[in-house]
Amino acid sequence: MKRLWQSHRKALIGFVLAATITLFFLVRLTVQAIYWSNPAHHDMPPQPWMTVRFVGRSWGIDPGLIDDKAGFPDPRAAGGHPLTLAEIARQRGQPVEQVIAELEAVLLALKAQEPPR
């Protein structure tokens, strides 16, 4: 190993770096797959801490479509930071319960438009 380090230092550093990055994304993929495969995380009722992306993933609906139908701000327009439902309500000057009620109505309408499985 010492000889490899002395003769191919850059290649060894590159390999270790690539392996570390690959391991990071593999762990991330595994954690997300386990989380979203749990049926308890499907069709979760919206909560103030959730983002539209989280709700969309839970309900199996494109978050961009939810934003368009509900009139929510585009997350890219907010400096790339996805807003929680509570933050959206604060920006609109509305109670969070009203924003959640609007979101639930949009979710039910979009689910009704889906073809049966």
C-alpha cells in the first residue's frame, strides 16, 4: 500500500474520493427508498412543517402541478429554498389552516383526475 501511495498518489486520492461520493449517494438512496416504501408515508395529511415537494411525493403528484393549481409560489423564485406550508401562509397573510384546506382540495381534485390503477 505504501508503494501505491508513493507512485500513484493522485490516482489513489481520486479513487478514494469517488468511492466516498458513491457511498454517500448509495446510503442516501437506500434511506429514501426505505422511508417512501412505508405505506404510512403515503397520502399523509398536510401539516404546517411540510413543503409542497414533500406533500407531492407523499401523494404521488408532481409538486409543480400542485404549486400551479394551488397558486403557491415557485420554490425557485424563493431563492431556491422550498417553503413550508406555514411559510406560504405567512407570505400570504392567511392562517395556515386555510392554506392547508386549499392544498387538500387541490390534492383531492388531482387524485380524482388520475386514471385508476
